[in-house]
Amino acid sequence: MKKLLILLLIISMFVCLACDKDDSENSSQKTDSSTYIVGRWGDSIFSSQTTPCYWKDGVRHDLESDSGFGGTANAVWVDGSDVYIAGSYNVQACYWKNGRRYDVGPDSSSANAIQVVNGKVYVMGEYKSYN
């Protein structure tokens, strides 16, 4: 038992030392330490008139919307100073870049994930057929 405890202690020390990182290589890179949360707001979560939005460090930012069935924001991706949000509005998959909406799917669809690679936007979602 004593040998097992010593072995676990040595492994733990190795893991801790292996995780030590020299940040001097990346000191010129800026990182955004802000907290982003996506969702929607309205009188009721069951209301058809909800407004898609996100919160950055606790401050709500409404996303572009017009009259219709309302919407929701499902995912966020931050690329430099650009904020991309995946979601749905008026029962149609879409994404927002810096608050401006871009429709990307047919009716009865929703965008659930988003990523930007080399300036190209990738959106993943779902489509529900009621036929």
C-alpha cells in the first residue's frame, strides 16, 4: 500500500509539472476573457414574441429581429472583435454576425452550433419535417 501511495504521489507531481506552461511565447496574443451567454428574452418563454439575444459580461445585447414568431440564440463564437451567434428566428435557422441576421435554413429549422475558420462561417443545426 505504501508503494502504491508513493507511485501515485510521483505521478501526480509529474502531471502537475507537465501542465506548467511558459506563457512568454504567447504574450503578444490578446485573449477575450469576457463571458458570453446566449438565449432569448420576453414576457414568457412560451410566448411567440421572444427576442433572441446574448449577454456579454452580464449586459444584454438584442439581436436583429422583426415581427414574426420570435426566436432564440443557441450558440456563440467569438472571432477577434466579431461575435457570431447561431439560432433561429421566425422558425428558420439563422446566424447573426455582430447583431445582423443571416437566414440559412428553411422553415422549421434551427441552427445549434457555429464556428468560424479562416473567415468562413460553419453552422450546424436541424430541420423538422412535419409531412
